[in-house]
Amino acid sequence: MFCARQVFRCFKWVERVGDQITGAAGPYFVGLAVILISLGILSFFTVVQPSLALPWLSTPLCLLIAVNLVAHYYHVCTIPPGFIDDPPRYPGTGFLWASPSTSKLSTCGLEIVSAGVSRCKRCRLMRPERAHHCHICNKCVLKYDHHCPVARLGVNQCVGLHNERHFVLFMAYLVIGSFFFIVLGYQHAVDALGLRFVPWVHTMPRLCFIMSYILSVVMCFAVLIMLLWHIWGVVRGETSVEAQDHKVYQRNAKERGEAFVNSYDLGVRKNLVLFLNIGPNGYPFYTLFLPFRIMPYSDGHSWARRHGLERHLGVWEGEELTDEDDEET
């Protein structure tokens, strides 16, 4: 038992050191991500796009994908995820903000229930359900999903209530853009490698284009897996952290002969609509194709739940999981 505790403490120390390094190096890797994204876009528009047929159609579509990719990356990096001690937020009125479908955002037809609260063991603040403490930011984040460090696309901040939509759309447009780069730029990649002995007449150096092409192949498949994982969580009405918690709840309920029901899961369609906050009670559908900022349907202190449920079914009082306590062994 003593050895197990020492090993546990050692791993916790390594984790904390890793968090500190990640937090300190994050801004530099954001800069690296900006350079790589810019290089990929320049490679596409200087080499691939001029050779496409129907330029009157292909050029606007390519520009739309590029604008969405860059804008959503900017939003997810700059919009605070929503800390529990932040003041209330309200929709903006600038040109970057979309207008709601109605004059006032509505939750018509949804059963909105105030979230239960608990005290965080680390920051000692009262926090609502779905909020978790981030080791790197050292704050509790509303609807915390994960902290996006160096290894995850260079966002360098938490993904939570106010920027999770931009994070998913950024990944979606990154996958779409890199896929078209791979398909449409294949012949140019062959030429850049000198396999067809065709002279390279483009302003973009061969090496830069080859690097961009290889990076696009890697990112397309890697980010696609991440995107599918996050979409799977969205359609199930859970975050990445909650997905782990719900496995524990399911196991505990099964041992008692009960069934666990996620009270946030309203069905695939409603879960998607609420996450994207589109439709008659939210924002117009064009916000999926134009990178405007929008407000989430919730303020993080109350949530839509299944009819008749004020908490998860199959979870007893006191069984709710909280963030790990660093002092626990």
C-alpha cells in the first residue's frame, strides 16, 4: 500500500509539472499553429486554387472554408470559456455577432432546471453542475470539457461553455479544408516531389508545399478522430469529462440492478440544436456557414433536462463525482 501511494504521488507530481510547462509554453505554440495554418492556406491558394475549374464557383467556396477555419480558431483562442466568477455575459452588437432568430432568445418547449451547486476543493468557490476545476488555469470552468494544450491544436486555454461551439466548428472546417487540399493538391504534390519531371512554376517553394501537404494529411485524419469523438459526446448530451463520469455512474447503477439515465440527454436532434443554438428559438442556420459569434442557450447555471428529471437517474445522493483532490491517495 505504501509503494502504491508513493507511485501515485509521483505521477501526480509529474502531472502538475507537465501542466506548468504546458501553460508556460502554450502561447508560443499558438504562434506556431498560426504559422502552420497560414502556410497551408497560402500553399492552397497559390498552387492549387488557380488550377481549379469553374473559378467563379470554386474560389468563393474555398474562401468560405478558409475564413471559417481562421475565424473559428481565433474565436476559440480568444473567447474566455466561462469561469464561475465571471460577471454575466450578454450578446454583443458588433459586426462579429449574429442576430437571434427571434427578438429574444427563448427556451420554449424545454424543461430548464437550475443546476445544483457544490464547493470546489481547490478554489473553494461554489460552482454549478457541469463546472470543473482546470489544473492549468487554476479556475473552475462552466461546462468544462478539457484544457486544450500544445498537443491539441495549440488553442492554449480551456474549452467550455462559451467557446466549445467554435472549437467543434474549427475542427470541422480544418478537416474539410485539409481533405480538399489533399484531394485537389495531389498532382501538385507529385510535381513538387519531382516524380513527373514537370517544372515548378509556382511562387510557393517546393519544400514548403510538400511540408504543408504532409501536415494536411496528418491533421486531417488526427483531427477527424477528435471531431468524431466530440460530436459523439454532443449527440449524447455530455462533455469529455462527463463521459468518463457517466461510465462510473453506469457501473454503480448496474451493480444495484438499476439503469443510469443522463438527464442532459434530450435526444440526438435536440442535443445538436442546443449545442449549436440554432433554430427558431436560437440563431439562424447561416451561423453554421458564417463564423459569427453567438450566445449559448444556457448561462451555465441552469440546464435543459429530460422531462420529469431534476438529476441523473440511477445516481444516488452523494455519488456525484467531483474533481480529484490532489491530497487524496
